[in-house]
Amino acid sequence: MLDPAVQKIQSNTKYLELRRKRNAFGWLLAALMMIVYYGYIALIAFNKPFLAQPLGAGVTSIGIPIGLGVIVFTIVITAVYIRRANGEFDRLTAEIIEDAKP
């Protein structure tokens, strides 16, 4: 049997909204990350000559900045999630907890 407080929280419309928003946002960011990461891996697998092109007169190829871009993209989408989680998601959680108090 569920605790009455748990039942109250699970039936709260704000809780359902939080779950929906958090899940949708998480899946969106996961999909973006998969596209970027697997796009880079596909580029390595299917177009090595493109990635091997040198940048300028040095020994650095174009694949290095693209790979760094994948890393930077990962950091950026993590920061975007943290910002939204610490703002909107935490605010909704606090409202849900307040509503659940007897």
C-alpha cells in the first residue's frame, strides 16, 4: 500500500507536469548528443580523407577541432540541463512538496 503522501504527490498536476517536462527535455538533449557523437563517429568511419585535411601549414587536421567541438557541445548541453534543473525543475519540486504538506 502506498503512503498517502506519495499518492498525493503522484496525483498532483504539477508533479505530472514536472515528469513530462523533465522527461521530454532529457530525451531531447540525449537525442542531440547521440546525433552529434554518432555523426562524428560516422564521419570518422566513412570520410577519413575529409578529417585528415590539414589546417593551414601545420600538422593539425580538421578532425581535431571537430572532435573538440563534440566535447564542448557535451559540456554546453550539460550546462543547459543544469540551468533548467536548478531553475524550473527545482521550483516545481518545491511547489509539489509544499502542496503535499498536511
